Amino acid sequence: MDQEKVIVSTRPLKWKCVESRADSKRLYYGRFILAPLMRGQADTIGIGMRRALLGEIEGTSITRAKSDKIPHEYSTIVGIHESVHEILMNLKEIVLRSNLYGMRDAFICVKGPGYVTARDIILPPSVEIVDNTQHIANLTEPINLYIELQIERDRGYCIKTPNNFQNGSYPIDAVFMPVRNANHSIHSYVNGNEKQEILFLEIWTNGSLTPKEALHEASRNLIDLFIPFLHAEEENFHLENNQHKGTLPPFYFHGRLAKPRKTKKEIALKSIFIDQSELSPRVYNCLKRSNIHTLLDLLNKSQEDFMKMKDFRIEDIKYIFEVLEIENHFA
């Protein structure tokens, strides 16, 4: 096998895309280098970038499907070759691209016979399909197929739970991960008396963004996570000069909810999800990104916790209390 010769200047630190290709509409590949790095730096950057690429980039997926003709998930419908479960799995694989916030509605309305593909999904303006040929169902008879869809943008995995099935509406396991895989490798070399390194990054995406776009977004998100540490000295100075003022008041009822044993009220709050309230898309997404899913999660956060959230504003706190009417829950 021929070895690739990479010539890198010793100064300054630079990156370069050495390979980029589209294997299909839903599989892009890119390879990048960053050099010159001092000994140990390549591994530090490579591990952090891989985790950011796989876990910190948001994606768009279909998260719910609804049809009045579906009695349960594992049923079959006359005139459709696939079972309901197979249709839901096909919808899960649909690759979407968007910049939306919150949830959006879409639908499928097709008359058979014929094949139903991603091209038949009627989408909101902010969403587009990466591969229109993705298969959904095969209608073998002249029947009408109507399915309402819910589209959401998030990151990581979203696993459906049994209590989310309601009125012919079925949640779909969502994979909000545009990056399918990411690897890093290191090439060491000697420059004079100094040992230096070249970092190689390989990125595979699902076509909703290019590897270069994924690298840019992951880098930005990774930097955002470290920004608070840039103000560590200012924060320490502020705390040292304001120790007599105490900490910010928490939002939870500490005396009631911090008991070792779970109270009935705590169990009830854990079953109330924030998506059951009429929160604005921006506030809802701020809470979801911070792993706040239930009313109990919300009440266990302090004002400091809220202000650390990305895009969260102080006036949003009052807005949340007004919408959820927390006073009524503790009356």
C-alpha cells in the first residue's frame, strides 16, 4: 500500500481537507488534518472533537406518526404490503435537513396502488428531504393512506416509551445524529529536536450536512461549552466580594422535594412533561437541550442553572411560571 506523504509547515497551526466525497445521497465522507501539534495535543483534540461530532450536533427527525385507521403498532392494513411497525421503521430512516426550532407538522396523503416514498411527505417550508427515493410503503390496492407526522429538531437519541401511545398516535425512536461515525488518528514526526503530531479526522454524515459543516458546528458547540471557564477569575472575584449576600434563591421547594423518600407529589410531578404545556418553541428547546423533560426537572433547577442555559433570558423565568401555573400545583 502506498503511504501518503503529508507536508506540513511547522508554523502556524493550520487545518486542511485532504479528501471529500459523496458516496450516496445519505452518506458523505470527509478527511481533515490539523498540524503541527505538540506531543499529546492531537489526542486531546481528537477525543473531544469525536465526542462533539457524535453528541453535540443537532439533527431533524420524524418523532411521531398518527392515523385513525391504525388500531395498534403491530397491526396490518388491507391494501398495504408492509405492517404498521414496518412503516414506522421506514419513517424513522427518513433523513431531513432543517433549521427549525420546536416541533412542526407534516403529513402523507396518497391514493393507491403504488409506492409511497419520502417524496410524498408534505413538509413545512423550513424542512427539506435529503433523499426523496426512501421507501415508506407499498399500496397494493386503490386505498387512501393518510398519516399525520410530527417533526422535531434535537440531538442524541429519543427512545419511545409505552405511555406515549395515545389515540392512534405512535412515537418513533428518533436518532438526532447527522454524523454517522467519526474517527481520529495521529501521525508523529520529528522536527529538529522536537516531536510533533498531525491529527487526522475522518467524518461520515447522513447527507443532511457535509463533513466540513459538521466539523464547523461541532467545533463551535465545543467552544461554547468552554466559554464559562474563560470568565472563571471574574466569577471567583464576584463570589468573594458577595459572600454575605448568599446564593440565588432556588426555584424548587427544597424542604418538600429534597427528602430521601419520594413523596406522592414528587412522583406526580415526574409524570408531567413540559411538552404538555404551551411553551414557546425557543424556551421549550432551551429546556430540552438542558435535559429538562418534566415539571420535577424544572422545579429542581435554580436561577443559576437557568442562566447557564444557551439562549435563555431572565424574563423567560417569569414566563415559564405564568405558563405552567406552578402556584396551582402547590396550592
